[in-house]
Amino acid sequence: MYLLFLLSLMGCAKKHLVKEARSAFTNENCVKTLEIYMRNAKCGEVHLKKEPSAIVIKCKKEEAAVSIWDRYWFRISPAVLKIDSKQLAEVERHTVCIDNQHRIEAYPPN
């Protein structure tokens, strides 16, 4: 019972962080805005993974992560990308910014 409470509490905290990140964007130039927030979080370098239709980035730094910008990983894909109906709800839940060119999703670390 205690474990279930803890897991639900962690889920709420993660939802709060994604909601907080969503409110940090104005849906204008999502990629540039993400870059600014990550630089402000002292992310001089990032881990980068290229996917067929997206790029995934995560802050790479020595000191401890303190915010969503240096802790979460972000998936950047074209705004016009057709999303499979089975994945649409999850993608929308994690989308923090979408402009004319890009969609950015935020996911908690593993």
C-alpha cells in the first residue's frame, strides 16, 4: 500500500514538471526556446540520438541535475509528423511545445 502511494506521488510530480515546462514555452520557435532553457541550466553539451523522424537530446553535465531542463530528455520531431493513433495520447501528454516547424516532447529519466 505504501509503495502504491509513493508511485502515484511520483507520477503526480512528473506530470507537474511537464506542465511547468509546457507553460515555459510560447509555441513560437520551440527549438530556440529549448536551447535557451538548457543553456541557462548549464547544459554545455548534450547526448544526441538520431531517429528516422526525430532527434532525442538530453543534457550531459558533471554536476547534479536540478531542473527539468537538465534532467529530462527531449524528443524533437517535425510538427507535421503523422503520429500513430496508438501513440497519440502519450505523445500529446508529453508535448511541451509545438510550433509551425517542430514538436518537442519531454520525458522523465529512466
